[in-house]
Amino acid sequence: MPTQTWTNLPAPRRERVLAAAIAEFGRHGYSGGSLNVIAQAAGVAKGSLFQYFPDKFDFFRHVTEHTALRVRAALDPWLDRLDPGGGFAETVLDAAQAWMAYFAAHPADRGMIAAINLELDPAIRAVVLGPVHQRYREALLPHFVLARERGTLHRGADLEALLALFLLLLPHLALAPFEAGIDGALGLHGRPVAELRAEAARLIRPVLAGFGVAGLSG
């Protein structure tokens, strides 16, 4: 957790430190990220970072939480539009399109998605991904429950399995269109943003069809 010193910092200085940390961790991950580089970019002494956070990992975890909250705030309007009835599939695709457009426009946040999901140290990855997965659960599961109650998803649909598939799909869709070497099948990398909805549909429609969304089996 951040210290009281961090909490008491003027907001512009906190934002400078966070922006520098997001840029560095987004480029090099937790293991490769340099506190020296962050401090220099933020215009603070390296020792100041340890007045703000107990250690590098706590700092990284705070940065991931900050990024997750920012992404969630941007995507909440699209989640609010999810239709648990007959428009479920299309509104899920609308949200996926907004998700990809967000990361196209915010490469620093995209870098943090990569840093979290592709971290080499399994112990670090597990600790950081736990809260991230919980946020996905809080955002998506209530909509899946409503869709099952409406009969859009079949009565016996395993919503935990559906959630697990979206935990794989969403980071992939955040990264693969913009970072080389992640997608080896659909050719997502480098496609115009306007074409990404149709490509996302190739992944999302079969998943939803497997859980009973009518008209998606073909």
C-alpha cells in the first residue's frame, strides 16, 4: 500500500510519478523495469520512491491497480449498455470494439496489460493477476447471470467457464492487434481499428454460441 507521504503529495507530482512508472513498467515489465529510470523521468530522487511505497513490488501493484481503475472507468459506459436479452451478442461485440479502440488510443495502458499478463516471474504474475481477474469477474459475471436468467444463455450454462474464456480473450484482444507476435492465426496485428470488430466476432461468437446464445452456431 502507498504510504501517507504518497497520499500527501500534490496531485500533479503523483501523476508524474505514475506516468513515468506506467511507461517504464509497460515497456519492460516488473522484472525489467528500472526504478532509476522512473525516478529520472518523474524528476524525483530514487530514494523518494521508497518514501512513497515500501518496495518495488508494492509500487508495481499500485500502478497496476491505478491502470485497472482507469480502464474500467473508460469501459463502464459500454458495460452498462450490455443487453441481457436478444441483443446480448451484439452489445458484447460493441463492448469488445470499445475495449480494442481504448487500447489502440492508450499505448501506455496497453503496455501495462502486457506487463501484467506476460510477467516472467510466476510468483509476481500470480499476485498481480489475482486482483485483475477479480475486477473482470465483478464487471462481467453479473451480466452473464442476467443473460442466463433471461434465457439468452441456456439454463445450465457454466458461467465460471464462460468467464474463464473471457479472461483469456480480453487481454488477447487488447494486445494482439497492436503488438507483433501475439496472434499467430487471425492476422490481427496491424489491421485498421475499423476492421477489428469483425475479427473479434470470429472469436467471441463461437464462445457465446457454446453457451446457448441463439443464432450463433454457424
